[in-house]
Amino acid sequence: MLNFNPCENLKDRSAICLPVATSACIFMRFHYTTGDKSKSWSASESKKDALVPQEGSASHIAAQTFTFRELAAATKNFRPECLLGEGGFGRVYKSRLENGQVVAVKQLDRNGLQGNREFLVEVLMLSLLHHPNLVKLIGYCADGDQRLLVYEYMPLGSLKDHLHDLLPNKEPLDWTTRMKIAAGAAKGLEYLHDRANPPVIYRDFKSSNILLGEGYHPKLSDFGLAKLGPVGDKTHVSTRVMGTYGYCAPEYAMTGQLTVKSDVYSFGVVFLEVITGRKAIDNSRSTGEQNLVAWARPMFKDRRKFPKMADPLLQGRYPMRGLYQALAVAAMCLQEQAATRPLIGDVVTALSYLASQTFDPNSPANQSCLVSPTLKAREERKSVGGGFESNLATGLPRKDSPKFRQKDSVKGINFGTDFGIVVEDSGGGSEAKWGLEEFEQRECAIVGG
């Protein structure tokens, strides 16, 4: 029997201890079937308490148990007007519990994508892991053949809603809000990767799984595909490929080898969505633009095209420096080789810095650099070389750099030096490596008039 008590021998008491054998938790009297293609629930699960760990372990599962009758009343018998959304897993309803608390109830479809194993993993993961950037699981229901999850209600919907399904009467997210959402989501991943022991690999990081609360505070949701990371001298875990097309890291999609760097790649895809406003996969676009990462890769090497990568809904209201730095972070996360991607902790530091920078579109300096899509470049520059090779230091910030040299660099990411682009002059002669200041000056000259 598994014990969910914290490990006594941990040197770092701040770490979250998950049992190495948590993957076996599905056998803790949590009977389920895996071979039935119809995905019907096991008959042995008909009792409500079938999902409660035995021998005292239940005291460590913070989630409350609900009866189906209680949740049917909370959702007004699952009326359509209470429906928040639906997907391959089932439907989500806005509900009100007897105590007046507003919650979101996810009713799983027995023939849907989220089976019993995923249901159990989500209950256990969210009962053990707590962080301001992880959605809170309030309870669950396992009455008869019903499987429901009760979450805190996130009033502003998902990041996907604001990027790709924006209602006509809603304003698009501004630049600063986008950076804050990305930074918060990265902090949620950092908690899973660095504070859980062993690390937890989220495995389904995408814009629809980032929910937004008051003030656009982001929280990660849907942990059914979460997987414990490698322990000891192991470099990866091998598993059946799961996740969402367009977000999966290439090495994971091809080999089934999963690491925390797989999540970093998925984060890079979402961050690119945040910057560009484009979907990870959009079949409505022309050939060559349907896959977001494939479209962006060549553009990373030509900084004349950076303004074209920004979401048109921003209408040029972003700092040129911030766009440059944000695309640098996205490019590093999207490196094809997993080893060259940054750790999520370094990404958090970089994005926290970007989110802390205020942007006033009405200031004279920013007015001169507001991007107009109708203006054409008046100079020609040809980009050569790979200006976005990853050069992240994974240790502490340099002590001789006041405030991490926050003007141009944060925690090992030097935006002005590490990502200076190498260009040829018009005569094909000498090369010049531009830092951030030179880039901004020339970019303003190109788009400013």
C-alpha cells in the first residue's frame, strides 16, 4: 500500500514528495479496465468508495467526494445553458454547490478520450500538488458508471478562448497581459518539474489547458495525461505517445521518450501562439503556414520579419525590445534537440522579467516604433547563420551583474549578445554582429518613416 506521507529523508523539505511508485496508485483499490475498447467502466467500480485509497491513505487525498445527485443538482441537471465547453473527454458545466460556491464540473464521457486511468491520475495528482498556477481540484464523483471532476471556477475561460475564439465584443489581450499569462503558466510547469520529487511531466501543455482567473491569472488544468519523470540515472521515461498534435516535442512523437524538455517544447509552441495569435495547427491557412512552428522557424533567422510575426490584433502596440526577447525565448524552447532547450526555471526568469516591463503605447518613443503592416522596408538586409542557437546558463545569475543586467539579460539569457544576428552588408563584404540597441535603431528606421 502506498503512503502519501512526505518522505522523511528529503534534504530539501520544500520539495514535494511523490512516491516513485505513484504510477501504481491505480491499483490502490482503484479498479479499472484497460482492454475494453468500448471504454465502459468496470463493474467493480460501481461503489462510490471504490476510488478511495484504503488503510488510511484517503486522509491524504484532499479532494471531496460528491454523489451524482449532488452534482446533478449543482448543474441544474446538466442544462445546456450551464455548459461551458466540451471536448474529447466530455463536457464542462458551470455549477453552484449547496454551500453557494461556484465551481466547474467536468462530466467524463465513458466513450471519450479520458478513461478511468486518466480520471484517477488527475484526482491523485491534483490532490497532492498545490500551487497558485495549478487549478484546484475541489472534489470528484464516482457513483455507479458516472465519473465527474469538480474544479474551482475560472471565470475568464481559457487562453485559447482569448487567442483564437475571441468574441466580437471582447478586446484582445494586450502585450503585457500576454507576457504575464505566459510567465504564470511557466511557473506552473516549473513547480511540476523542479518542486515535485520525482518530477511530473505535464504532457499536454496547450492553450486550451491554461485557464484564466480574475486579473487573467493563469492556471494549468487537465492532468489526466501527467506522467512521473525519470529518476536515478535514467534520462527519460518511455511511454505511449499521448498529447495534442502540433504541441508534441519531435523526439517524443518519434520515439516515445519523454523528458521535462518535452514540456519545454510544448511551452514554446504555446508561447509562439501568444506572440503571433496563430493556432499551433491551422488547416484553414495556406500550405506552408498551417503548422505554426514550421512557419516560424525560417522567420527566426530574419529579423526584418519579426514585426510580421506579432499578432495583428496587437496593432503594433508592443515594445520592439520585448518582441525581440520574447521570440528569442520561444526559439530556444523550440530547438529540435531536447538537450539544447532551456530548463523551465530559466524560462520563468526571462518571462518574469518581460512581464514586469510596462509598455505605454502613447509614449513618444513607442509611438515612433509602432508597427504598420502597410509600410515596407526601405533597407535590405540579408540574414545569414543561425542567430538563435541556445546559450542558456542553467546556474545562478552572474553575481557581477547588477539585477542580472536586467536591461538586456536575465539568468543566463543575454538578449543583446547571445542573440545578436550576423548580417552581410549590401556589398557582401564584412559581417557585423548587431546587439539589441543597433537592432532597435534600424528597426525603427525601417518601420518608422
